[in-house]
Amino acid sequence: MRHPVEPFRIKTVERIKLPDREEREKILREAKYNLFKIPSEKVFIDLLTDSGTGALSQEQWGAIMVADEAYAGPRSWFKLKDAIYEFSGFDDPIPVHQGRAAEKIIASIYLYEGAKVLSNTLFDTTRANFEKVGAIIYDIPIKEAYTLEENHPFKGNIDLEKLEDILRRENVALVVMVMTNNTGGGQPVDLDNLISAYEICKRYNVPLIIDACRISENSYFVKKRNPKYSNWEVKDIIKESFKYCDGAFMSAKKDGLSNMGGFLFLKDPEKNLRAKELLILWEGFIHYGGLSGRDIESFAVGLLESRDERYLEYRVGQVEYLTRKLKEIGWDVMLPPGGHAAYVEVSRALKHIPKENFPAHSLAVEMYREGAVRVVEVGSLMFKDKAKFEFVRFAIPRRTYTQSHLDYVIDVAARIYEKRESLRGYKIIYEPPYLRHFLAELEMV
């Protein structure tokens, strides 16, 4: 497995520093073993998230310099509006500062106490926003999604039989398709699966919304893994995907290739108007949605750059390189490799640490202790008893790290694997009522 060649040259660099082991141990104690609380300047390689952490292109930096910061009617907004139309085919988008702002609006429009939501698997902020209004979430991915084996090219698919069975028997308020499926290992959704899910939802008059934050990467997988679309361009697969939904929301911090931003659109004109009303209440006017003109300019350029197939080939190839190298070490990983991160599953390797002591978080902490590499737990700490896997997610920021950086991460993971039986679990000493992993405080067992 060779690392793909970067389809860009480096023009600006940022120095990074490796703290010594004694300092790293002190930092962990001060952070109460919560990696979100570690200052970024104390992190050597930061794979905590791919959200808003990528590098901007020279075209994005140039656009930032000509941003219009007017409150209403800025030219930057109309540039973004045109870019979203070219990207999605929708001509009346609503800007938001990031995906969770759209999630809050969607929850307010569609959901209520006891409302049922079906999904191929919601991620943490979507789930929290929906549960905050009293909704009940049912994750129904295909059965292959609950295995690590390389036995299905589209493990992000929703189970169509379960979808129809539940819609036939129960009153469902909303169906959400997450593309790619982050919680399930960054796995893609086949366009054919989306089309079938939408047709089923139409029969039962239930709206289907797409979480499109990684739809460019998802569409590249459709092109590569479904022979039916092998001759399609990625940009056309993206547009085709947006035909089969009643609305969509997107965090621009992923496939928008930007540090901040997002959009929401609902095809029902009345609901779209309602969303604009709530936007003004919570986020700002409909021409900026909590964003500066500079963010809007960066988003408008980055959104279209994300469709570049040379970039996407490099992007998913980099994730595959890291995933398969971690597998070679001996760690269990989610296969086939997904679109934005390598997912290590620790249940077997750290079987001496019980689930209630967060074995995946133990590996995440050890990655920092051993090499100042920051990753994130996507298991029982994040999802409590809803966690199907004990994942550690190695999320790769876009256009940021080279092969040497990833090889360093692999070396750290290899050293930990050799001493894995010495790792210890953790227990929570403080947690907030929602999204506990962001603010939780822990101590070693």
C-alpha cells in the first residue's frame, strides 16, 4: 500500500513542536484526561477531527481578501448562493455557521416530544439536538455495518426492509441519511440505496433529509465502487444525490473545505421560510447566517474545489494508507477504509479493559501520552450504551499532513500495540447532560 502523491505544493508552513514525555503526562492530568481540553500548541499531530481543520487553497485566501462584510445583500453571499446552486442544484439555500445550527432548526421544524427519527446512524451533535426536543432515534444501517470485515462496499447504507417495515407500522416524523456515515466508520452510502430509501419515504409521506457534510467523498466512492456510475463525474453524482431528498444540511467544515460555515435547504417552501425565520432568531440575517463575509468567500470557493477528482483520489487514498498500515500492526480496523478517517476497534486488543471503563478512550489517551498524537474516542464514552463499536477515530484534516506525518502516527500506534496489555481504563468524575465527551472529566482506574 503506497501513500498517494499530494496533488498540491506547500506554500505556507506552520511549525509544530513535540512536547517531551514528562510535559505530556502533566498536560493529560491537567486536562482531566479529556483530549478536547489539550491546547493545540501542545499537540504534535492532531487527528481529533477533520471538521474545520484543513488547509485553505490560494484561491480561497485570495477570495477572503475581497469579502463583502455588509449585513444585508453582500456580494459574497450571492457568490456563495451561486456556488451552492452549482453544487447541489438548489437555488434558495440558508447559510449557517456550522452543521449543528442547521440541526437545531430542523429539530424545531420537524420534531417534538416522542417523534420518531430513522437513520442509517446519526452522529453525536445531530442525535443530541434531536433528543433535546424529545425525539426518539432508531439507527437502522444494513447488517454488514456491524462487522469490521471487508464484506460490503457501502456499509453506510440504510436497511431498506427495516425502513419500510417501520414506516408501515409506526408514525415516523423524519428519516435522515448521513453521507458518509461517520459513526459507522466513515462508510459511504450507495446512490441506489438513497434512491430506494427516498422512494419508500415518499410512499409513506415521510420527509427524508440528507446530512451532506461529506457528500463529495461519498460521491467519489459511488463512482469507484458502483460500476453503474463509473463513467459519471463526481459533480454529477453529487447533484443526482440531492434530487432524492426533501432537504439537506451541510457543514462546510468538512467537504466545504473551509474553517467555518454550512447551509440548509428544505424543498417545502413553507418549511424553508420557517427555517429562515428561525435563522434570524438564532444565527443572523439570511445573507450571512452567523458567518463573516470572509468565511462565506472561503466556503464558496472550497465547496466547488471539493469536487476535484484528483483531490478526492488523494484524499481517500490517504485514509486507506493509514487504515491498512494500522491493520498491519495488528489493530482491528473498520474495512473497507472510509472517506475521512481510519477507525481502530479496540474490543479484542484491549479486552482486559471493561466497556464501562472506556477501552477506546484508553487508546486515545495513550496516543497522546506516547507521541502527542490527538485522536478521538467514538465508543461508549461518546455514545454510552448506544455504542456498537469501541472505535478510536484517526480523522485526517484535509490537505494538511504528509506521508511522514502519518508514518509517525503509525509508529506511535505500533509501540502502543506492543504494550497494549499495560493500558488502563478510565472512569468519569464529571459529565454534562448532553454530548458528555466534550466536557467530561476523567481519572485513571
